[in-house]
Amino acid sequence: MEQRWPWAWVGEGEASVYLGTQRWQVLQTLDAPILRPYDRSAQAGLRITSLAAGWQWGLETELNRFTLPDATPVASASSPGWRPTATRWHALGSLAYPWRQSGVWVTPRLSFNAAAYDLDQALPDGRQRLSRTVPTLSVDAGLEFDRRFEAWGRAWQQTLEPRAMWVRTPLRAQSAYLAFDSAGKDFSVSSIFSDNAFSGIDRVSDAHQIDLGVVSRVIDATRGSELLRLGVVQRFQLADQQITPEGTPSTRRVSDLMLVGSTSVVSAWNLDATVRYNADIQRPVRAVLSSRYSPGEYRTFNASYRYTRGASEQLEWGWQWPVARWSGGSGVPALAVGGSGGSCSGQLYSVGRVNYSPVEKRVTDSIAGFEFDAGCWIARVVAERLSTGRSEATTRLLLQLELVGLSRLGSNPLRVLKDNIPGYQLLRGDRSGASERNLYD
């Protein structure tokens, strides 16, 4: 539950108060146990953002109660797998001054991460109450160049957008046992341009680093559509890092190279590629290749290949496609609407997604179903199968009847379809195009 209202004490902004609780149900088997996340049996917070005289500042403070109701902590803190329960208060604050002129922008930012803990079980050193505050200073800057040219009888615009980010976070003592909602971020284009290698609150990586990247785009000057995008990003550590997602100090000065690209040169086709290249072994260590064919509304087919060296390999297919049309004029009785004598024609669509593991030689997860649009009502039936182990899986069936313009009845499969089928469009929904992606976001 969240309540928002305008904030005008210092400048203009917004404030919100929220309350919540969070519990997890973990799908797992005895031969492949999964570490259960902490439950938030209670959560209360305040969030404020404001803009005044060009300065942006924000503050978030929150109180959480972390529990493990279905697992009893090991009696001794020295035992493997010991996980304490606790009450935590935290505050996140930031002050920034974004500056932008034609072709250049700079954003200096000062932020802090403060947290205090009241543990139910003492740490190995005997402490049950502890706190820490970690400040961070960063400067994010970029340039924007562009030029126009003509080719194939059309006008084009090419951009060159270099970006650099400097981050300085001092080392502060942090207990490895306190990781209630923190985890290491996946190494990606977006995570490189961030001031913390961890998500959540409990862990803050020390850093003295410079992140560099550059992206070039080719844009149709008339339509504004993007034809081609190429980019490369890399991180340079200026000092050893003690707190890392791997759990061990890092002396590596240069990160892996991230290469990204996308194109829509061929009409109705979109191709994307992301490759993480390790210069030490001179080989890619991770790659994601994907393609999407979308010739019209409610017609999309996509395929992707994901590879992580020494860990996983996965093929994925997803689609939304019309498969049959129902019409009262074809000899099939039409559906009468009310008493007006009108009828609703219909269109049947197939939707689905399949994940296949070449290493395990099996389908790991799958979604399959149909949507029937009768004009005045829409029916959906979707089956979802999720693997919980090498030979175990859970299956559920989602059924929904939507009365267009009125309401939806039954279990809602729309979130499942949107999250799992790239390019999926809601029947009779918002047809506006998605906002343009930013390489660095």
C-alpha cells in the first residue's frame, strides 16, 4: 500500500508513504534445494524527491522486519548455513546537480547508504546491534555528436555518444552474515554504469573506478526510427576492491568488454546481440543473440540463444500469431449481441514460449495457450509449466473471460504473457509504441 502527495517544502517534488509485507513460496526439490529469501513480515517507509534551483535531492528511509518462518536458524553462528533474523532500519540519500548544454551533460552526485541492525541472534563476535554509513561520490558525464547524410535516396542521422562515470566509495566494515535483500548485480551494460556492484541495501562495494562506454546510432531522419545501434563499455578499477559479489577481494584492473548491437535494416525484423568478452582467455564468456519478426499487429515471433561459458546454454522461442478466423458469414452461426440482432466475428490467436536446454536435452519451461477475440468479448486459456528440478515440474492452467470495456473474470494470464513473450500485444489494448531504449539504462 502506498500513498503519494506533492512535496513543496524545499522546491517542488513528491513524497510517498508505503506499508507492506512480503512472503515467498519457493519451488524446489530435495535434490536441488534453493536458498529461501527472507520474508518481510513488516515493512514501512517514506520516500521524498525534490527539485530546487537546479539541484535534485532524494531521501528514502525504511523499517523492515526480516524473518524465516519455515526455517529455524542454526543454533551456533559458527555453523555453516547460519542465517540470523533481524529488524533493520535504513536510509538512502542523494544530492545531485545535473548540468546540460548542447552536446554535453555532467551530473555530479553525492549519496549515502546508512543502515542499523537489531539481530535476534548474536554474531560470532557477540554483537547483536550494529550500524554503518557508506558515502559515495560520483560524476557521470557524456557527449552527444551527430551528423546528417543521405543514402539509398533517404536522409539519415548518425550519432556518436561517449560516456564516462567516475565513482569513489570508501571501504566500510560490513558483516557477510547481513545479506537480507542484497545480491551481486549481473555484469551488464546497465550495471557497469552504477555506483554499487550489489542490489539491495545490506552490501555496498568499495570502489575507485572509471566506467567508459560509447554508442553510435543510425536514425531515419524523417521517421525517427532507429536503423542500427553499436556500442561498447568497460570498467577500469583504480584500486583493489575488497567487497565484491564473488566474496573475495579483486585485484583485477580491467573488466570484461561488453559489446552490444541491434538493427532493423530488414523490414519487420529486429536483431539484437550482447557479447561479454574476456581478454585474459581471449574468448566470449557470455552471449545473448535474439531476433524478432513482427510484420503487423498481434503478429510476432522471436527466437533467442543464451550462452554462459561453463554454466548454461539455452534456446528460446516465443510467439503471438493468428491461427484461424471465425465469422458468422461463413456458414457458422454468429454470436448475437443483446437483442439487437448484431453479431461478433472472431479471431483465434496462438500464444506461447518454449525454453530448451541443449546441455540437458530437455524443455525446461514452457507456456502455451490461445486467445479468442470475438469483438465484444475475449477468452484466454494458458497453460504454464515451470521446472522445479531435473525431473520435476509444476503446471497451472489460467482461464479468463474479458468483457470488452467492462471487466475481466477468472485467473489473469496477462502478466505471464507480457513477461515471457517479447513483443506481445494486449488484444484491444494500448497500441502506442514503446519508448525508445537507452543503451545505458
